[in-house]
Amino acid sequence: MSQIYDDFVLDNYNYTLPPHAIAQSPSVPRESAKLLVYERKSGKITHSNFYHFSDFVPKDTLLVFNDTKVLKARIYAHKLTHNAPSQKQYEIFFHKPIIESSSPQEATSYLVQIKGRIKCGDRLMLTRSLDSMDIDSINIESAKVDSIIAIVQACYDNGMREVIFTQNTLPLTYPQVLCMLNDYGHIPLPPYIKRDKKAYNAQDAAFYQSIFAKSIGSIAAPTASLHFGEQSMEALKKHFETCFITLHIGAGTFKSVDCPDIRQYNIHTESFSLSPQSAKAIDNARKVLCIGTTSARCVEYYAKYKILQGECDIFLYPSINLRRVDYLLTNFHLPKSSLIMLVSAMIGRKECLRLYEIALQEGYKFYSYGDGMLIL
């Protein structure tokens, strides 16, 4: 079996990760996270932390950040039967608006996941409480006045549901839904971060969000960006040129590739945009350092198609030549994920897995709240 073919075999991107290596809480301060620095030309590995991140970045490098903001996408509700809420609580995970025009602002239906047996036509009343309700204490009239109701419009084979949200029988627009999520919702930590639903706290709300997040629309954080606090960002801006792109991260970021030959995989799409100023900076930069795989996907999609907004479906893996990404800062990713394949596109699959093994031996933490690796 040739080396080239080996790199297309899904099982060759597997590795064993002990549960204790999965970070369950953020590094505080953010810059205290460990940093593995890997220099491709020499093969040199340096173990450091994010306090010293800027010391390793080559001069005349453009740093590209993803300014997406994580939605409070996890909401809770009770199914209505004859206008009375049931005691059982259902979890609704908001994904994105269903866009039938050029603007998401005009959307009135939304893609969600709902845990539990739900059929078309079911109505669920949203609640701020994380407890199942004492049905005897519920005022039935509360389901009629001012409550926000999710009405299931369609059920799809992949487990997704199409819903509309209504208040006083009127459908909520996307801006209104964003306000609703901010009011009723909770930060959607990944499933490998183990929390009882009552244990989500202010620390998660603050630290599962980059300090420069502003463009709301993701259901997962661009985790490489979580390592920078206010002071370190200001220092980077003083010493390096920086720019921002927006790529809204969807649930596909956690999905394992499911094709034995990875070349056959249809990767998830994620909406992106970048300003003309950011595009110009990327075009003119001597070297580009992408802060995170989402920034890398956006930059590579732009470099290939030269468009400023759309749906990014680029899949980067070994044998795909990167057009514009020179350096990458990234966390340590799930086995068989498209993200570990992106890292392998930069440094090779075997080298990627070797570095992951070294990171485990050195006590690095993996995944969203974990440590980082700078590839130069």
C-alpha cells in the first residue's frame, strides 16, 4: 500500500485518547494554556505557553482571526397538549435559520435538534427553568399569553427538525429569535465536556467565547482563539498586522468523517464572509498565520474562489496544496475528524499523529478547552 493511499484511509487518522486528557474546564488566565511549537523545516519542537506566543511568530506575518460569536443555542421547553405543558422537559438545540432569500434576517423557520420523540405539528413552550415543572403549579393560561412556542413544521431523516417560533401567534423573525436565544438559551458546550445541565456557569459563558467575538451565528467556538486575553491581543496588534474573517461554525465541526476513503467525504458547509480590507490584507501579506482551522478554511476558500461571502465547503487533507495558509495555530482535534485531516495537510499524517503522541506524553490537554499547537 503506497504512502499516498495510506493518507486517504480513514482508519489511519485514528488515535487513542485517554479520557483524562480531554480538558473539562478552560485555562485561567487564557494565556496559561500550554503551547507546542513545531517548526516544519527543522523538525524542532518547543514546549511553551501562550504568554510567549508572540515570541515564536515570524515577523512580517499577518494573523487572521475568526470573529464569529457563539449562540446560546441550547434551550429547554415543555410539550403542549391541549394548551397544557407536560412535566417532561425537552432540549432544543438551535442550528441555523433556513434561508430562502439572500438575507438570514428574513428567515422565519429554523433548523433544530430536539431530544425526545417529537412529531410534525407538536408545539413546545420555551422555559428559562432547567427543572422539570410541577404540572399542578402551572397556570394553563400562561401557555396562551406571551409565551414563546416552537411549532414543528418538518422532521428530517438526519434527526433535524424544522420549526417556527411564535409569540402571541406571530412568527419570530431571525433578529427576534437571536434575542430569544440570548434570553432563554445556554452556551452549547461540546458533548465531550461533561456538565450536568445545571452546572453550566458564568465561566463557561465567558470562556467559551473569544474576547473579540462579535458576529453571532456559531454553535461552537473557534477554539484556537480562546487562548488570547485582552492584553495579549493588544500586544499582538502592536507587533503584527491582524485581520478578521467570519466563519460560522456548525455541528459538522464535531462530526467524524464516515467514508473509508476520505476523498469520498462530503464535508459540511459553513457560512463565511470577509471584508474587502481583510481580503486585501490576505492577498498582500508576505506570510499568513491562521488562528484556528476555521480561519484556515475561510482563507483557503477565498484564495481558491476569490469571493467575499458564501458557503464554505472546502475539505483540506494530505495531497491538497494550501494556497495561502503558511502557518497555523490550532488545538488538538478529535480522531477521524476533518480538522485533524486539515492539520495533516500541513505537516503530514504521520507527523501529525507523532506530535499528538508527544503532546499526550507531555500532559497537554485536548479539544475545545485544551492546549494549542503552533505550526511554523
